[in-house]
Amino acid sequence: MRAARFVTGWLEAEITGPQPEKFLQTLAERGMTFWDAAPPVDFTMHVCLPLRWAKLTEPLAESVGCQARITARHGLPTLFASVKKRRTLLIGLLLAVACILWSSFYVWDIQITGADGLDEGEIRAALADAGVDIGAFWPPFSQDLIRNSVILDVPGIRWITVNIRGSHAEVIVRPSREAEEIVDEDEYVKIVASTAGIVTQVQALRGTAVVTVKQTVLQGETLIDAVATGRYAVQGAIRAIGTVRARTWYELTAEAPVTELCKTYTGKETSHWALILGKTRINFYKGCSICPVDCDKIVKEHKLAVKGVFTLPVTLVREITRSYSVDSQTAQGTQDELESTLETELARLIGDDGLVVSKVSTAAEADGVIRVTLRAECEQQIGKAVPLTNAELADIESQISDTKESTP
């Protein structure tokens, strides 16, 4: 309702007379809309009417012995009427709208999403080679040509698309999936110990288990041999499959300085301003903006744009330089951080299915260094697949040959 009134326009009128309420009665009898009518005060009443009845307001008021005065006009027609009187403003407004419309056919902002683990700079360079660059005229863009060009130039991209909204280009990237490891069933593999421990469980699905529960094994020692045996003899080499769990012990150490360098801002701050028009940069300062020693540089860009509507090739840049001093302070939480790091490393070593039976950490400080040691007893799967060497294959073939010769 309010939007419709703004488009058609409305007026505020002041009705003065002995009985101003008769004016409203006359409007109702004629089927004329009105709203926001206030009770009369000192024989004066205020009411709002559609703008199209502006010429009828005074005659209707006079017909009931009152006087009408239009106090204000609102809405789009009134706005246009005021702009008409200012031709220069109207021409400037039309030129601005034309510039915005023409600028919307060019790319002035590129945003890349979904490029996890990929080099965004490399993607932007590939897009520029494909024609998607700042200042590019986007209507002739071909999604197929852009996609094929970027995928060929940037390894690791599985899929890419470019969505244009006004002058904003949103580039959506999907990285390639890691290829699943292909297991060659014909490869001869044995299971060896990835670390030393005491065996707690052996499951040999294929191959010959050469260790038993409660046996101590060393790192690299064979647990399940890649040998298929029959009832009386060796039949040949195979791919061993199985798991071996064991109790293991770890002693991990990490260290860090007791003190650390901290920045303290001095409060001194300077700003440099620049204007970017398309690809041209205009600096409003002398010299260069290279950050001096012991300073932080913060760059803020303000684009002339309305998000989701249009983007103009105009960017105001503010470079803020903040100076600081470097002081040596006692590190806070260093021991906790080192313990957390060691626990993360322990979790990596024992794997997702590993269990920590017990652990204890100790800390010692010497020569300005804090050293944290984590000792843990764990229970984990230690079996690791390792291909047979040529010498091992030859030994198995020799066993098979000897068996055949000894068989009557």
C-alpha cells in the first residue's frame, strides 16, 4: 500500500472552517479515499489525500464552508517535478545511470571460492589467459572454453565455473579428488612390524603368521610371511593379508624457548591514500609506501559498488602503517602447547584405531629452554605391508624346487 502511494503520490491538506468534518463526509459520499485524518483543533483539521485530487481539494472545501490549504506533496511525481526544474542534475543522473549500465558489462571484481589446497594466484593467472580478467568484456564469455583452458593450465582442478552478476565474477572451483589406492592382488607382499612391541593379537587372513601372542618383535621384523603352504610343502608366494596388534611404548620430546619476542604498538600511525581506476593506480602521497622496519601495514580497499547490483572500476585504498617495539617476555602456556603437540604426534603414530593405555609427561627447564617429554604405553596395529624383494622371491622359488625334488 505504501509503495503504491509513493508511485502515485499523495498530499497533506489543512482544512479550516466552522465544521471541517463535513469535508470528510463529502469525500466519503463521493467515494474519494483519504487517511490519517486528525480530530479538529481550533477549527482546523489535517488529512492526507491522493495527489490526483489536488485540484478538487479547494473546491470541495469551499462547498462545505471551509478553506483548504495544501501543506506538502510527496511521492514519485513530486520528485520528478522537482528534478525537471534542475536540468543539469537530471542530465548528470541520466549519465550516471548510463555509466553504471555500461560498466556492468565489464568485470571489475573477481572472487574465487572452493579452491581449498590450490594456489589462488595460479588460478587467477589461468583465468586471465582464458580472458577472465579485470576490465574484461564478459558477454562473449564461453563457459566451456574457460573451463577447458583453466583445467588444462592448473593441475588439481576437477571442475570450475564462472558466474557473472553485474560486474562481479564469482569463480567456483572444485579440486580433484585424490585417487584411491589401487591394490594389486597379484603383487607379493609380506606384513612387517612398523614399530617394536609385544604382540597381543595375530589375524593372518592370507599368508603364514611367523609370530605368536606375547612375542617381542622389533621394527621391520616379519609378522606374516607372503608364503602359501600346503599340507606338506611350500606352494608359492602370495599377497599376505592380516593384522597384528601389539603393546608399544613411545618417548617423545619437544622443546621451546622460555622467553618469546612480543610486539607492543607505540601508538604511532600513518595513513597513505590511493585511488585505483580500472588498472591505473593514483597515489595521493609522495615516495613509496614500503613499510619501514618494526611496522605493520594494513591495507583497506573500499570499492564503489552495491553488493549484488553493480561494481564500478573505482577503488579507494587506505594503507595504514603502525609502528611497534619488540620486547622479550616470558612465554605463557608454552608447556601446555608442547604437551598438546606431543599428544597430537602420538595420536598420529598409533593411528585411528590405536589406544593409549597410560601416559605421563615431564617438563624441565635449562639454559633458557623448556623441554617436555611424553612417555606412553599404547596398544595398536603394527602390521605394515611391504613388497617382497627379488632375493626373497628367489628364496621361495628355491624352497618350492627343493620340495619337488625331494618328493618321490
